[in-house]
Amino acid sequence: FEKEEYTKATVIFYEVDACKYILRLEPDLNGPDVIKQLEPQNLKEEFQKDQLLVWIKYTPKKGGVSVCMAGQMVDITDIQLRK
């Protein structure tokens, strides 16, 4: 999946205010102390499971207002289970 430009992520249950789930990206080898989180706007119900390992493709969402303020808002363009 990496060769097809997917990104490794973990679905995290994040019930704060109106939030439900965020995606936590794998730490970057150049900066392992930096954890990047994404706020998916269209995470399919079958992937809404805490600690689920996934591969994702996404595009940043522009002009939206975040309710969670826990990460960058994105639209998921593809998502697959990671084994």
C-alpha cells in the first residue's frame, strides 16, 4: 500500500464535544516525537472502531470549521484495513 501512496493510520475513539473518531498517523522517521492527527469528515461506519489499523488516502478539507480541534480536517478518498 505504501507504493500506492497510502498512509498508515490508527483509528482512535475520541469522544470530546461533538467528536467521535480521529485518525492518528504513524510517527515520521525524521521526527518520531511528532504525532499527527487527522479529523476525518467522512469515516465510514465500518471503520469506526477504536485502535483499528488502516491504510488511508486523504485530501485536506479547506474552509471547514473544526468542532474537535484535534487535528487537520480531511476527506478520506480511500481506506483499507491494515494487517
